[in-house]
Amino acid sequence: MKNKIKVVLVQMNSKLGDIKQNFDKIKRQIEKFKKKKPNIIVFPELSLIGFCPDLLNYHPYPDFYKTCCFYMSKICKLSNKDTIVVVGHFFKVRNKFYNVLSCFQSKKLLTRFLKDDFQSNNSKKNINHFYKRYESILIINGYRISFLIGEDIFSREKIYNEKKKKIDLLFLICSFPYSFRKNRVSDNFLKKMSTEMKIRIVYLNSVGGQDELIFEGNSRYFDQVGRSFCLIPYFLEKSCFFTIDRNSISFKEQFSHHRSKISRLYDALVLSTRDYVNKNHFLGIVIGLSGGIDSALSLSIAIDAIGKESVKAIMMPSINTSQESIEDAKKQCELVGTTLEVISIQKIFGQFSCQLKKMFKSLKCVVLENLQARCRAVFLMGISNQNRYLLLSTSNRSELYTGYTTIYGDMSGGFAPLKDIPKTIVFSLSKYRNTINKVIPENIILKKPTSELRKKGFDEDDLPKYSLLDEILFYYIDKKYSIQKILSKIPLKNESILEVIKLFHSNEFKRKQSPIGPILFSNKTTFEKTYPVNHTSFLSSFLK
């Protein structure tokens, strides 16, 4: 006879390598629910040590693994007879490392569950040795319970093995990153799994930023007939207590996970920025405002991430900066409740220009344009160093992919939140943020984009319209279409298509030197794929 089972899920934001801090979080959650006497409390994949795709790089360091083992023994001692504690970490068997979940009760180890694909050179012999040592299921109040970790949930072999166990409740414990374009673990996928296996499914995902990745959370429950319940929402570190009773589930809060894509993207940018600042011990953020939409959105993200008191906004006008841009930047700072500090770069720009003119008869326009951006970078990096503030680079994906940004100038910074955000999406994000409360002046959103590095110069003087530019880049980079296919997809734009592709390849050297930023729009494999800097153009055959 199956009785009620009381469950606690902890959607946890772990910090990679800070095992002590992660342990303290785990301990607080165990103590928080002690009086409620849950039957099981579950933490995410690798929750004790923090998740990173390059986790194997830590393995040669014995102190790291010893520390992990030390705190696992402390977690074991925190367990009692009422509650099974399930924690993710890595574990060594026969000199091979495994991604595992350890289950503790009454200060003893009950069993461990293994992620098969953690290390490609795990031999079958090692895996079989592992399974012989540990039970393959837990039984709580008549419920047969099992666990799958990470990518194993997509393995047909693993799913088949779970079916053979005749389980009642399956926990899917993951650390899957957020993607704007594709939900890796969709409701339909989990619904199909629960109905085909005729079991209850609990999906627990990590939350938080780790370098380029953002773990989205959005932990859910599915019953045997495919009904879904959002237990913990996107991008929130939170725990949830709920009770499963035969064909029902009861809990205090239910959240909607049917939010707009653009709202989730904005929240991902905020969390990414906040975690990068906090996990790297910066004291605040400094950002250079231009009166344009990229820096305006970046300022909004920064303030939403860490608060206006910890964000410093700087405007550095030159002779080419319009009064309109200065007024727009001032108006935004009034809207968000922060102070704008204005520092003219004209004098230092003039001194640099004079020294360069002594070397050359005349200076190219591009030299003078880039020099302005680099003068600004000197001031901003100085403030960053002095205050231990993180300098945000405001370059977006469209600019980085075409090189329409100044290396060692506006590309400078320690973090680039818009690095993987197309310009057209920058506009959508700005409009969305203003629906919550107005933080970006309407004129910034409506006016034509311009770098104001020369008089009366607009972005569209040098590039196609951003709607066309982003479409070309999407087809070429993300969809991997051939040039011929793109030419057929976008008729009468042959010259623009070839020019954009040429710009993309000729500016790989800039992208290799750009600051780190979150991968949100691109596929991770696409984003990580680099192209050769030294190459011969293959576009000449298309120009004939």
C-alpha cells in the first residue's frame, strides 16, 4: 500500500569550487525542513562542488577531491532516520571519476546513482563494478524510486532499464543551461516520458550563472497521465516542499512556467550578470553610457542585477557626441535613480591625435574613430581598477560578428552581457523592460543607431539594416546554410549577403579577444566553434 511521500526539492545556485559555501547552503536547507520531517530532500547535479563542463580539469588536484569527500562525510552526519538526503558530487572508483548522487539516511550511505556519460573512457568493467556495490532503487512508503542524471534522461537504454525496475517515481536531476531558441527539456518531452512509463516524474534543474552558461531552474512535476506542475520557477534559487499521495500532489505555491521568451531572456541576462559579479567578488559595475540602446539596456541589466547603489554610469562625450545623446543618457539615469558622471574625452583625444599626426602626414578616419573609443576605455578601466568594479562591455552579437566594434575600445571589459544577443533582440528586450517600469527613454529606442564616432554617421551607412543583417548571420552561423541557399532565401540582397559573410570571417581576430559573456542565443557548439584568423577568402567565386 502506497502512503504519502513528502518531498523537498532544492533548486540550488552552487558556486564552482567553493565546496564550503555549497555545503553551508545544503546544511541550511536540511535544517530548514527538519521539523516537517520530509521523506526525501533532493539537491541538483554536482550541487556540492558546482557544475562545469570542464570539471575534469579539477581531477588532478587531490586537495579538491579530498575536500569534496570531507564535506560529503559531514552531509552524511546531518542525515537522520526520517529523511533521505540526496546530493550530487563526483566520486572516484578505480581511479576513474563519476558524476553521482549519494543518498544518506541515519548517518549512513544508502546507495549511489551514477551518470553513465560523465567520462567517455569509463569502461563497462568500472560501471558494472559500481552497480554491484549499490542498490538500483530506493523504497519509501511503498514507492519504488530511482534517479537519472543529466544527459542520461535522453538515453533509450537508461530509460529501458528504469522501466524494468517497475518504479513509481523517477527523479531527473540535471544541470541544463538555458537557451533562448530551444528548450532542451520541454514539457512535451517529460509528459511523453511520464505517460509512456506510467510513472510520476520530478524534474530538478540547477539555477545560476557559470561563465558562459546560465542554468535556468524551472523544476517541475509530472503525474502518470501527463499533468504538469511548476514547482520552482525560472532563474530563482528556491526550495519547495510538496506531498505526493497516490494520484495527487499538494504544495503551497504553484508557478506558471508559460512565460514569454523575451521575459525569460531578460531574466537570464540579469542572473548571469549578478552571478558573474558576486562569484568573482567584484564590488560593483562600471559602464560607459553613449545615449544608445546597447549601453542603455546594459545599464538596466546591471541595476536589476546588483542594485543602483553598486552601479557607476559614466558618459564620455567627444566633439562628435550629440547633445541629444547626452540628454538621453541623463534622462535614463534619472529614470533608474542613479547619478551620471560626465567626463569629456576631447582634451585627451586631441593630445593623442597630435602625437599621431607627428608620425603621419594625415590620419585615416578609422584611426580617429577608434581612438575615441580607446580614450573612453582608458577612463573606464581606470575606474574599474580603482574601485574593483566590473567593466561591462556593451557590444552585441551583431557588432561582434561583423567587427563593428573597436578592439581595446568599446570591446574592453570583463564581461559582455549582450555578447550573444542580436541587435534586433536588443530592441525587443528594451521594449520588454519598459513594460515593467520605464527605465529606457523612448527616444533611445526610436532613434537610428549610431556610434557617433563621426559627424552624422549612422550604423546603416556601414552595415545593412539590422533586421537583414541578423537574418543573414542567423542563416549562415546558426543554421549553417550554404551561401547559395542564403542567396535563394533572401533574394535581391546578394551584395549585402556576401559583404556580411566577408565581414564575419575577417573579424575572427576580434572575437577571439572579446570578453566572456553568456551563451543564450547561439547553440553552445556554434558559439564555441572558432574559425581560422589566417585564411584566403573563398567569396571571390560568388562575386563573379
